[in-house]
Amino acid sequence: MNQDLTKGPIIKSMLLFAVPMILGNLLQQCYNIADTFIVGRFLGSNALAAVGSSFTLMTFLTSILLGLCMGSGAYFSICFGERNEKALKEGLFASFLLIAGLTVILNVIVFALLDKIEFFLQVPKEVWPLMRSYLVIIFMGITATFFYNYFASLLRAVGNSIVPLVFLAVSAMLNIILDLWFVIGLNFGVGGTVMAAFAAAVKIDAFAYMPVQDFGNAFSTFIAQNYGAKKYDRIRSGFKGAMAASFFFCIIVSAIVWIFARPLMLLFVDSSETAIIFEGVRYLHIEGAFYCGIGCLFLLYGLYRAMGKPEMSVVLTVISLGTRVVLAYILSAIPTISVVGIWWAVPIGWFLADCTGIIFYLSKKRSCSTKAVSLFMLLQSSHPH
């Protein structure tokens, strides 16, 4: 069932549209959490480290495809809002060829450079064999990642968030069943099951802020459809309401993660692994206190994608991730700060990206207002008395 987001109550429409996406990703995250539990409990800390070490690389690769699919989805939403079927069909054909071609190129590159990753990411020798087996299987799924995200973005662009939920539900259940079979039943280890597992704390982190990420995607579709329909007052109202709803959710989740950080870590790591638990709790206390920062960032991503300014989404991503990388290297090198500096680098990156995105939005809004006033005065001066 397609949903027209250019009509009806603003926040209610966004929430109803976002709910199937949130449920779908909750199912996916349930698989990821089950996966992490199985790896941590049955394969040990080296296996958990192996899949956790792949996080940055996996995020980088999937973000390229996901960003292109979501950007295409924003264009599809604008065409849907304009009721321009011709442009929609042309956009579908062009974007599919572009992203499919890039997927093929990525597949070739990652397999060609697979054995260079150990040096680039400074992976410990005892972890690399497990990580390599894991990456081979993950890389084989790049094409499937493209297909799902492309068609899910298309369906969501025209207001259908139910069908992607169904596919995710089936996929999540199959993954959990196969995971148990391969790891415990067949003893295949990391190479046979692990499909999307990260380090325990990162999994908890991703699960915690995932609903607000999906709400940001729903917000993007809302903005794009209304931008295409030229309902600018509805966009402004939607932006304010979405920001308030996102902040409210993030504050609640931050409190939950802060309070239950240790019990959550104990789900995945044996209580005897005191150093791992300590570091994971410290990570969650730092990241969990600042979920409002990433909640705001997801909305800004959605806003700029939907309004035809994807370059700003790229800028915000570069600021967020760039700051994280630079500060992680600088702060972790200071003996009195060490590893905790890596954790602090993340919310600092969110904050700087948020400030940049909001300042740009306000400056453009003021610029548009100034241009409108100037145009009005020009028309008035040229009007015959």
C-alpha cells in the first residue's frame, strides 16, 4: 500500500510510514545480536574481534551503495510528489545502471585487495585468518546488498514501506537459523556463519539508535514528496516536528543504554572477560550519552538528500567520519587518554557535523528570505502608480 506523505497529519504520517522500516530493521538487528551472541559465546573473543575489526571496512562499502540507493530514492520521491511518471521511469533506468555498474567494480576491487587489508587496518596476526574468512563471505554478498537496498528505496519512495519489511523478516529468520546450524551444528566457525556481526558494544549501539535512523529515512521521503509537490510550509513544519520527536526518542534511549550498559555487554561476552566488558561499558556510556547528536545528523542527511543537495550529505559525512578518524589517532596517542579518546571522537564528530548542517540550513533559509524581499521590492518599484 502506497502512502502519500503530502497529505494528512505531518508527524503521524511520518511515524506510520517509519514503523514498518523500524520493525524490519529491528528484525535485522535481532539477527545481528543473535549472531554476535553465538560468535561471542561459542567461538570466543578472537572470533568476536575478527568480525568486529571488519566494521569500518564493511560500513564504508555498504555506505557507498546505500547512499546511492537512498539518493536515488529521494529523486524518485520528488518525481512521485510532482506526479511525473516519465522522469521517474528515466531515473529508474539510469540509476539502476549506474549503481549496478559500481557494484561490479566494488566486487572486483575488494577481492583484488583482500590481502592488503591486514596491513591497512593493522589487524593482529591471531585475528586475521578468522577475519579473512569472514570478509570473503561478506564481500560475496555485495550484489545482494545492492539489489535489496535499491528496490527497497524505490518502494519507500512511493510510500510503500511494508514490502521491504516482509523481505527483511524472511531474511532475518533464515539468517538466524543458518547461523545456528553453521556455527554450532556444522562447526564451520567464522567462515560459515558469520554474515553481519560486529563487536558486541557496536551491535548494542547500532540497535539503540536504529529506530531514529529509520525515522530519518522516513523524514527524507516526506521532505522529497512535499518538495516535489511544492508544499514548502509543510516541509518547515515537518522539520520542526521531526526534530522534536527524534530528540525525545534519543533522550529515552540514552538513559536506557547508560543504565543497562553492563548487563547488555554480558549478553555477548563471558563475565570472565573483565577487560572486554569494562571497555564495552565505557564505550556505551560515552556513545549512549550523545544519541541526540546522531539523531539530528540522520534528519539532516534526509533533509539535504530530499531537497536535491546530496553534496551536503557527503560534506556532513566527511566531517563526522573525518573528525572521528583524526581525533581517534590524536587522542589515543596521548598516554593519559589512550583508548577512551577513540570513543570520544565519535560524538565530537556528530556534534561538528550537526553544527555545520544546521548553520548551512539557516544561512540558506535567510538567503532565500532576503532574495524574496528583494524581488518583492523590485516588483513594487516597477509597478505603475
